[in-house]
Amino acid sequence: MKKNSEDIEILIELGEEEEDVEKDLDESIKWLKKKLDEVEIMTLFYEEDDKRNAILTIHPGAGGTESQDWAQMLMRMYLRYCDEKGFKTEIVDLQPGETAGIKSVTIRVEGKYAFGHLSAESGVHRLVRISPFDANKRRHTSFSAVFVYPEVEDDIEIEIKPEDLRIETFRSSGKGGQHVNVTDSAVRITHIPTGIVVSCQNERSQHKNREIAMKILRSRLYDLERKKRMEKLQEIEESKGEIAWGNQIRSYVLQPYQKITDHRTKVEIGDVQRILDGDLDELIRAWLIQRKKEKK
């Protein structure tokens, strides 16, 4: 980017000397602006899950063929967006509509910060248009819901830092013979950040008791992390709400005028077709900026 900006300065100087550099200058500025936008977005990711792959689902609301067709339009939009971002997509499950459109789709999206980008799209999307399925050419309003989840690996890595542990030894009160009762072979480990306490006094060897206690602690921390993730997924589930009027995050109006409105960020865009063709960066960046401001 620095090299590109220096090249732009040189092109400007050449242009001032009446050299024909307009085309090269225009291309260089467009490239630099695109790269700056990409770098800006990278500064907006702070959630641990942002860097993960994503699972994206689309479900039409009530309305039969109308909503099912709208769901398919959204699927096309996201597939194009992912292709433009260099994300790899895999349609895991697709239920086609009876007449047109889709009843549901689940897409796995693989790529760096795929969830961070697509998490902006979770919510109800509203479409207003003249229905191509209505012989009387009446205006219809359709709803579809998009839900995005972080893809979580099966193996949750548990890092236990030595400075987070308080390890105590004490004399066992259990069975095990004379040796167990007269030496400090029992071990109690406290994980300071979580307050989890585990102990083991079954073995005669302090080393063995410590090893078992660490295994128990690791299992407890694994379970705690798993529950946290389940709670987070539950929060996403509970935030779904009804796929209907009043719950939409974004409206796409095709008739009687053309405009897209994001109701969270208040961003409005007149070029609806560009957005439906997958150019979502402006909408997603605005949401990420607002999210970070609210976090601060």
C-alpha cells in the first residue's frame, strides 16, 4: 500500500507535466481505496469467534412462493459475496421450494474471518416488489431470516497457565495404608481465574495425585468452555424472533422506488441490484463500526 501511494504521487507529478496518466492514476487510486477498506475492516474484528469459519442458514417467512423466491435471491447474494471475498462455500443442505425458490438452505463458509464478516447479516430481511408470481402485478412484501453461526471445532483447546494455579499438598484422610496417612501426598489445585477447585488423594504418590487432579481440572475447564459456547449459540437462537414485520434488520425496496435501508446503522443505498449481486462491503463495514463503538 505504501509503494502504491508513492506510485500515485509520481503519477500526479507526471500528470502535472501534461503526461497522459489518467487511466493508470484512476486504477491505482481504486486499488489503494479497496486495500484501505480491507485493512479498515480487519481492525474492527475483536470477538474470538470472528476469525472462524461460518455456518449460514436462510429460512423464508410466511408467504409461500413469494418468500421462498426471496430466500433464493438472498442465497445467490451471499454466494456471490463469498466468492468475491475469496471464501470457499459448500451447500450442506438445500430444500427446494415447490414452485420456485427454496424452503431452506445451510451453507458452510470457509475463510479467514468468514464469521466476522457474515455475522452482520443475522436477522430478518424484508423485500418489497411487484410480484412476478402475481398475475395482477400487485406489490408484495416478503420476509426471510438469515442466521449465522461460528463453526466450532470438536476439540476445544484448553490452555492452563502455571501462574493461574494454586497447588497445595496436604495429608490424606482417606484409605490407602500407613504411607498415605503420614505424608502430604494429597493434592488440591485451585484454578484462580474460574475458582474451580479439584483435589486427589487416592494415590500414595504426590506426583500421581497431581497428575490426576490436573486431568480433572482440564475436564472441568473443557466442560465450562463447552457450556459457554452452548450459551452463546442459545443466545443466537433466542435472538431469531419471528420472521415477520417489525423484526427486520434490513429492507430491500424494488418498487415503487429502489432503496436498501439497514435499520441498525441507518445506511441507505440506492443501487439495489449491486447489493443483490453480492457487493455487501459497505453495509457490513457500517455494522462492524457500530458494533465496535457500542463495545467501547
